[in-house]
Amino acid sequence: MDRRSTQVDDTDRAIIEQLQTDGRISYTRLSAAIGLSEAASRQRVQRLIDGGVVQVVAVTNPLSLGYRRMAMIGVRTEGPTEGIAAALEAFPDIEYLVITAGSFDLMCEVVVPDDTALLGLTNRIRAVPGVTSTESFIYLSLVKQTYAWGAH
């Protein structure tokens, strides 16, 4: 379904806010918080999921899972970016990938076990046809991470 076709109203925003606070909230508690029946709440949540407006996922702490290096990699390219983005999208260690405007054509957020893996990944990125250079921004400390956009 086209994400732009799902209309989001104030009730949907209230649902999103509740799910951002607790993605495992019961429909009973959700219904009480937003003032709808359980059935209506369940239907609204499913519509938001089906429309691509929300995903309910478990967010992990990479450090607790043995990953020791997080970084953002800026990628400069030549030619159209879509094919390059498609190639990078297939890399399992790239967690977040966006086409950007500015000094980089793409930005990749990566989570890897160590610096050796980061070097291997950047070399694989540089080997993609159309990639001209990369620049790595290594995370020293994760100060703030939220997923609260879109509810307000």
C-alpha cells in the first residue's frame, strides 16, 4: 500500500504515541488511553501497520549483543544513486540507508562487531560500481536515541 494514502488523524497520533511509549501495550490499556473500544483500537493499529505508517519492533542495544562498533558512513557517488542504493541495501550490516542532498549522496548507519569488520565493510562499499569515496563517522557515545517522531 502507498504510505501517502493512509490518512493519520488525532486518534491515530494518540495510538502512535502510546505505541512509542510501550509497543507491547494491550488493546485493553490502549483502548482506555485513547477512548475507543478494543475492536476499534485493534482495527486502527492494524490499518496503521498495513499502511506502512508504523512498525512495532523490538529495539536492541547493539553493545549488549556483542557489537562493539557503530558508525555513520557518508558515501559519495557518480551517476544515478538509485542503483548504488539498491546494491548497498543488500548489505546486511547496513542498518539504515538514505539518499541525501549535500556533501554525501548516501548515508549508511552500520553496526559491526569491531574495527576490522568496519574496515571490511567500507572496502565492500567502495567496491560498488559508482561509489567514488566514503567517510566514516565512528560513534564514541550514543547520547540520545528516540523514536518519537510523528506523534505530535
